Amino acid sequence: MTIRRAVAVALCVALAAPVRAQAPPSSCGPATGKLALVLAGGGAKGFAHIAVLRTLDSLGIVPDLVVGTSAGALIGALYASGLGVPDVLQGIVGMGLDTLVGRYGAATPPSLGDRRAILAWEGGAQGFALQTNVVREAPLNALMTALYVRGNLIARGDFDRLPIPFRAIAADLRTREQVVLGTGDLAQAVRASASIPIVFRAVREGGRDLVDGGIANNVPIDVARSLGATRIIVSTLRDTSILALRSDDPVTVAAQLVNLLFEQSLPAMRPGELMLQSEVSGLGQLDFSAVTVDKAIAAGNRAADALRADACLPRGRVRPRGTVPPFAAALVRADADADVARVVRVTLGDLGGREVDVPRLQQRLQGLSQVERFRALWLHPVPAPGDSVILAPVARASAVERQLAGAAFDRELGARLWLGRVKGLSGRNAEATEVLEIGQLEQEASAILRRSYDVLRSPWSPLVSSTIRRMQVRDIRDGEEYPTIPTADWNVDVGIERRFSRRSTVALTAFVRQWDEPVFRGSPTAVGARWRMQRLAVGNGAHGWMELEATPRYWRTELAWHIPGRVSDFTVEPSLSAVVGEHLPLQNSAYLGGVDEGFPGFLIQELRGTQSATAALRLAHPLLGPVSWQGVVAGGMLQRGGYGLFRNATAYFGARAGVGITTALGPVLIQYGANDRGRGRFWFRFGDWF
């Protein structure tokens, strides 16, 4: 090294320290005092806060207070409860918001099967009201009760008892006034703070209807100051993108509304206050997919670099985790509502008077999602003698009666409408379901009486049902359609049903059936037995059914199973359907591809026989916005008559491709299908077929 270069290096080193030392102490604000962490709202974009929390822990920067709005409250409450940042992320992601929040879809009771409602009305003491939320509320509330139970028990009704004191910001729906929540049930407070209008129902608490705090104060710096904070770290979300508004999509409308409401001027920052801005432009407010979560956290990582460069923040501390107190022997306070107390005792079992095993407790609390009588149940822990905790639970009842409606249209089968009514029978733990289906080719009326399932009762339920159906069977030969063949059915089932989950059941019934159609002369009557296993669609899980039906006159087995999944950007859904039987009534024939969908290239219901089996693979890939490319490849076998399992069956192969459009009223499918018989045909359908 030359002498000149060595002198230059030494001079730089010598000058560097004085330059850092020249920063006036006043720029760091008060040397002592309370350090607050303020987390802004922003829906799915709020996952950026995770990166900020992770950086704080890595630097040993521990706030003395956490104040959060909406998504900031969701994440901040877990952090303040003492959870590690990986556990905070796992907990929020584990809520499954990507499956619980989505396009508008009225929550259909399990007794209505896989029917998709377009409209739903809920009836109670104040009459009927249109259901407008786009989230499955009861499962979400149960998950939140389970997720926040650790902090809830530590707080025992006072959020200052948490390892780090916490405040959630909500808004009064009537006055739009800010409501600072620092007492009560922690899960309920967070749920209120994150109740985005239109998407979530308001939370009733203290005589007020509480909604998302972002409406009143999305970045609650002033709340932190009013609670004595002299130094503040603010994590905000910056989004300069312009939302492409689709007026027919309630989720998009809600997101745009929230963006407008959350646009608020921020108070001037003071010395000792650090603002971190995560650049989340282009991310969806209500898009909780894994891709959005990863992008939001990456944006938070970039913003959190400012924490490393800040020389004013106190470092080297270890965040307190807190200790969960044991349950009191009584578990539930004596003045709690008797029905609510029974639900809690049965849900939690033998935990009274014991140390709390949090994972085990969370697992049991998730069972509250199956309690149909309550829309929400909040634990409200309070202090008990001996530094223990006792519960004073509060519940919000579900609707006494629900009326729902759905509709669809098919190019060949015409328009179809269904109306449903589900009514709970007071004091009998039972519900009555009535459904009317009206279509161009088929009309059906049914009534079902079964026990309302929840954790208080046996999973076994008596089942009584009655069905009347008229069906015009299409008569198609070699592609030419002849006049339809009228048929009629009357059926009564009596038996027992076993529920394994809210959407999985097995039923065994004895039935009496009378029908009228050309295959059997007169109006024959048959007594038989039916076994049915069913799993309804939940998110992207496997769903379908299997049914065995046997009488002295005929026997029939039907299977339909779908396994949706994703491969890269493709939605993939393998499926299998089959019907096998002998001496079948005409309306129960085996149709290749199914009675409602048919086989590519053929008319629907054209390929009819006594046995059929179809394997199909459906693919979808997004193109632009709500438009996607969709296709299906199918192979099948059909046996038109005779005996023996597919002994004289004919094989078919076909494919269908086109576009699908997602709308608020259901999907639109426009496709063209062709098969190995040289036949081709357009296929058009609007709505969820039933």
C-alpha cells in the first residue's frame, strides 16, 4: 500500500466516527419511556407485518405496547400473546382464509347437499333479512376462538395482562367512531377489528355493532400516544395501484370500498417515531392465497431494513412469552347461559381444574364449528381464585329459519330453479328441510326431518324423508331426438344417519317406492333398502357420494367422486362416476357421463343403458381476470342391456374444451366437445348445476 493511500484510508476512518457522533441526541426522541408498535390494517397485504415482527425479534427490539387495526390486530394480538413469529404466521395461514373468504356464496346448510345458493334469507326474532356476507362465518369464528385461546386465557378479560399489552381498533357501524378494545374476549375483539363491511358480519358487543377499525383509524398512532408511548414504530402498507372494478362482484366492490374508507391522512411523525412502509401495490385486499402471502412478506422484509439502520431503538431484549393459568375446577361461571355452558363443558370435556394443554384445547375448540345452534361462541375468560381462570361464555344464536334459492341454465336441459327452506324445531334439537326443484325436464319436491347435529348430541340421527318427482326422459337415437318419455316417482325413506363431520355422512334407510314409466307395466311398488355415503364439497377437498339401492324388483349402485387439486397454475380435477344395476326403472338408467352432464360430443342423456362408467380429467388455467381456459378429457364404457358386469360394454373416448367465466351468479362455461365416433357438439351452461 502506498503512503498516500494509507493516509487517505486513515483520514476516512478518523472522520467517520465524528460524523456519527454529531447526530444530536434529540433526533432519537426521549431516551426513556414506552415503546409502541403500531400495525396498520390492509387485509391480506397485512402479512407484510410478519417480516417486521421477525426483524424486531432478531434485533432484540421489544415493544412495550402493540396497537393494531384489522390485519394489524389479527397479527399483533398473537405477537403480544407471546407466540413466536413462525407460530404467528402458521396460525394465521392455518385459519384457511383463502378457503373461508371468497366470491359471494350463500352458506348452504349441509341438509341441502351440494346445491349452491344465489340468494339466502335468514329469519329470526326480527323477521327475515338477506344474507350478504361472503365468508363462512361459523367455521371462521370457531377457528379464531381456538387460535387466540392462549392469549385469551392469559389476559383473562384485560389485554394489559398479556406479555405485551395490546389494543385492537374497531369502529362503531352506526357512528363510525373509533372504538379502542382493551378488555373482553381477545378473539372477539380481533374479529371485530377485522370485520370488513359486506365481507364479514358486524360483531355485537356492549350494545354496539362493531366493524373494521380501518374505517375510523387505520394507522392508530394517536392511540399509542394516548396510552403513554413516547417512541413508536409504525408498520404501514403502501399501495398505489388502481383496482379494476367489477360492479357485479361483491368481493371486488368490498375491496374498493375498504380502499376508499382506509385512505386517511397520517399524523406528523415525531422524533423517536419510525415509519416503515411496505410496498404492496398490486396485491389483493382479500386474496389470501399463498402467492399473495409470500409477496406481502417479501415487501415487509424490504421495509424492515430500516429497523436495522436505526440507531435509536433499544436492543438486546428478549420478548416475554407469558404463562397460561390453569382452569378453575368449575370451568364455567355459574351465571353463564345454561345452553351455552353445556356446549362449552361438552366441548372442553375434562379440562376443568387442570393445567392447560394449549394444542389439545385448540383442537377441541375447533369442534365449535359444528355447533349449528350458534353462529359464534366467545369464551370470555375472567380471573378466578388461586390465580386460575374461569369462563363466562357468550354466544350469538344462528338463524331459526333459512330460505335459499339457486338457479342454472343449460343449452340442452333448459332453465332450472330450486327453492329451499331449513327450519329448526324449537326445543327438539331437530330441523326440517323442504326443497322444491323446477326444471324444463324435471320437477321434484322433497321434505326431510333429521336431528340437528352439534357436540351435545350423538352423531347418530333418525332420518325421515319423502320425495315426489316427475321427469321427462329424453329419447335420443343416433343423434336424433324423439318426444320425451314421462315418468313419475313417489318415495318415502325411514332410517338412521351417522355424521363423521359437518360435511361427511353415512345413512342407512328402508324405503317404499312407487313409480310410473313404460319399462314396468302399471304403477309398481317396491320395498327396499338404501345405503348412502356422502362427502360434500369443502374448499378444494375431495367430494362425492356412493349409493347402494336394492329391492325385489331391481338393484342399483351409483358412484361419483371428485378430487380437485392444483399443479403449478393449473386446476386439476380427476373424477370417476359409475352406475351399475339390473332391471332399472327408466328414470334411474345409467347415463354415460352422468344424467346432467353427458359425454363430450353427444347430446346429454343420449348414451343410456343399465351400466356405465366414466373417468374424466378436468383442467383449468387462468387467462384474464375472471376468464379461464377449461377442458375435460373423458373415457367411458356403456352397457345398454344384458347381464354381467360390463360384459357387453362399448368403450368411448372424447374431449371438450373452451372458456369459463366466473361471475357473482355462478360460472359460465362455453365449450366444444368431440369424440371417437366423429360426433361434435357445443356445450353451454350458466350457474352451478344441481
